[in-house]
Amino acid sequence: MENLIQEKEISTPVILNLPDGKAGSFQDLPNKARSRNKFGINPKKKIIKNEEKGIQNFRFIVQGLFAILCVWIGVEFYQFLQYLETNGVAAFSSRPPGVDGFLPISSFMSFYLFLVTGEIHAAHPAGFFIFFAIVLVSIVFGKAFCSWLCPVGFLSELIGDFGKKIFKKDLKLPKFLDYPLRSVKYLLLGFLFYSVFFLMSTVALQAFLDSPYNLVSDIKMFYFFAEISRFSLIVVGVLFLLSIVLRGFWCRYLCPYGALLGITSLLSPNKIKRNPMSCVDCGLCNKACPSFIKVDKVKTVVSDECTSCLNCVDACPVADTLQLETIGTKKKINKKYVAIGVVSIFMLVTGYGMISGNWRNEISKQEYLKLYKDMDSFGHPTGTEAVKKFNEDVLKKSDSVNEKK
């Protein structure tokens, strides 16, 4: 009886957001949506309106708060650098451990070292926990870090929204360009995997993480942007302009971190599922998806580009037609639980790092002052040949030390 009360005949006005952004009733939907869908179901008989509140405003708040946290970390790190720049004359401000989150390669290498040796490297320990938290989020809720917490993803969304206001829609490259370009981020990730897993021994991995370059990699990263070269500025400017024209250009085509999370997200048991029996083929889910996934063509969204932003779920006008479910249970996951889950997993993992005493590094301010003076002389291997040579040199040095013993 309760379901019958909720059902609305097509004669009852049901206000929807149509594909062109205007409000209207089911009669105003495209002909395809108003006739019969591909499963032969006539949606004109009985349709239950989706009255569940959207989650996008809340997602924006979460993104904004996390972005503010990142800015706060940046301010604290700048204050820490003032102490180093004045050779200890300025008041000392401790280095914020959260800056390790901006060192994904070092964090990835620390995580791999932990898998091999069971030890958390002391140089950037917070990075280990941040990296683990991000990967764990992707395993549970898909590539949700990108759309809920990542500051670069947040900035990319804002730029994309600006571009949409200019062009009145999200532009997309043709498939013959889109597919090859999307592979670039996987090639970058593949190079990192090959260098770490196949070219570097455990001894070399430990040596790199112990190296002066890695110890001050956060400082060198800061000055890369603070004293950016003309060429780098041009590259950043081009990426900015491309992100206006093509939504999420960096995230979609170049981000190796996103490539990794795209792979791990495929392991997630929680997927967006579509009920073809109640789907009216209105196309609103496709229009809402920032990753251009053809949601209305599949029963289960399995894509390395899906960021679990839930835009498509919010856009669906029919109740219980598009929702996040746990595979095998057919149990709907409330959208609010996704928000709570993503934030909770991140906070629990990083919180454990704090209370376990593995959050701050053990580099003293005197050591930092010494490293800062010699920072310009520190480098790192670039390219496969350089990585191979680094590995060989470390192994020779290790064998020499062992022979002396």
C-alpha cells in the first residue's frame, strides 16, 4: 500500500531537471525516454519520482574544508622555511608532517619498503599513512579520493565549471584522441612501477629514501613552484587553459596518482548500479557524469575513470534506478554514508599514524639547517639508465662494506 501511495501516474505533474537544464514533467522528456526503453518497459505507466536529496553541496563542503587544510599546511611549511632561510635567526616553527602528502613518489616508495621489510621509513612517515589511507579509500569506495578530498581535483573541478559557463557544455575529445591520451598517465605510472619494482633492489630503495635529496624533497618541491622557471610556468599555464576547454585535463590524461587509484578502484565491492527495468533512458546520468561514462548503457559502472562523485545518482529522476550498491548484496548504500566513509577512513588511518608515534620525522632543526645549505647539490636519478646505475652503485657500496666486516 505504501508503495502504491508513492507511485505517481504520468498525469500527475512531476517536476524534473531535464537534459537541457530546464524544469519540466515526464511528458517533457525526450521521445526515447517517454516511449519504451530498450527492455520494452513503458515508463508512462507508473513512475516513482526520485525525491532523495543530492549530495553535491555536501561534497563541495568536504572538498573546500580539505583544501583549507592543505592551505593551512602550506602556511605552516612556509613559516618553517623562514627559519631555514634566515639560518635559524627567525623563530622556529616546526615542519608540518602533512606536507608529506604532497610527495606521492616518496610515499609510494616508503609503502613498498614497508611491504618488503615491515618498517616505516623515518624520513616522511606521514606520507606513508596518507598514501595508505588514499589507497584504502579507493579500495572501499572506488576513486573517491579524487572527487572528495584531492585539492588538485577540487581545483580542476572549479576550472572545469568555469569552462562550462563559457562553452555552455563540457567539451570532449574524439575517441581517437581521448583513448591514447588517457594512456599517458598509465605510462607514467608504469615507469614508476618498473623503476621501483624491477630496477631497484631493497638496498637501493632504502638508500634512496635515506638520501639527502629525499630528506629535503619537500623543500625542493616548494621552491620549484615558488621560484618557477619560465618553461615550467608556460607548462602550468597551458595545463590551466586546457583544463578550461577540457574538463579535468590533468586528472584524465596525466595524473599517475589517479591512474593508480583507477586500478585499485576496480577492486572496490561498491559500485554504481542501474536498474534497467525502471530506467527511462532520459540520459541525465550521462550528462551529469564529469568523466563521460555512458552510465545508461551498463547495469554496473565498472570504470577506472569513475570517481564516485555521485553526480549521476543525484541526476537520476526515477527512484531506486541508479544507486551505489555492494556487489552481491544488492543493498543500497546511502550517499551520506559514502561521504562519512571516505572522510572516516582517511582520518582513522592518519590518526593512527599520529597516535602511534610514526607521524613526525626525526630530523632535528640543526640537521635541517645543514641540509638546507647544501640543498642545491642534491639530485636524484632520472631515466631508467640512471636508476640502474644508482642501483649498481649502491649494491657495490653495500658489498664493499660487507667485505670489510
